[in-house]
Amino acid sequence: QVQLVESGGGLVQPGGSLRLTCAASGFTFRMYAMNWYRQAPGKERALVARITSTGRGTTYADAVEGRFTISRDNVKNTVYLHMNSLRPEDTAVYYCNVYRSGGGNTWGQGTQVTVST
């Protein structure tokens, strides 16, 4: 069974940092690109960051470029999202995602990030 489990969300003040973790199981993790998405209240789910299967390539949404870093550990089957200089507009539920051609999209349950004083 393919499973993605996110953790690490919480309440943080503006300018603060958080690290999100996504633990993957049930598929050959090292073969697939991994994604982080987020969905703010009243908005559509949007891609935040993507990392290639080897970890050598990354892409970011313009809104987080330079502040967020995606990384992965193919031994631990884990993908991370390091978030720095957080802003109130980063408040959202953050989801881990993988797309596999034979299995379609798989999503985690999401983890809430709230940036507020």
C-alpha cells in the first residue's frame, strides 16, 4: 500500500522557520520525483516545490523561491521541506505528493502550517 505521512507543521511567528517531513512507503521511493503542495483557505491546491528522483534537480514556486528548500533521503525514504523567513501568506495545509505512471497521484493527509503573531 502506497502511503505518504507528513509531519512537522505547527504555529510559527513571521520570520520563523519550520521543517516538514514526509515519510514514504509502499513504492520504490528512489525512482520517483516528489512534490510538496499547499492549500490555503479558499484557494486551490498549488505546487510549492519539486525534487527529482536523484535529488539533483529542484524547482520552486515563485512565492517561495529563495526561502524554501526541498531535499530528500533515498535511504530513509523521506522528503523534506525546509521553510525559512515564513510569512503569514505561507499559512496553509501542506501536502506531500507523488505521481506514478502506473498508480496515479498519491497524497498524504496534510500538515497545517500557521504563520501568525
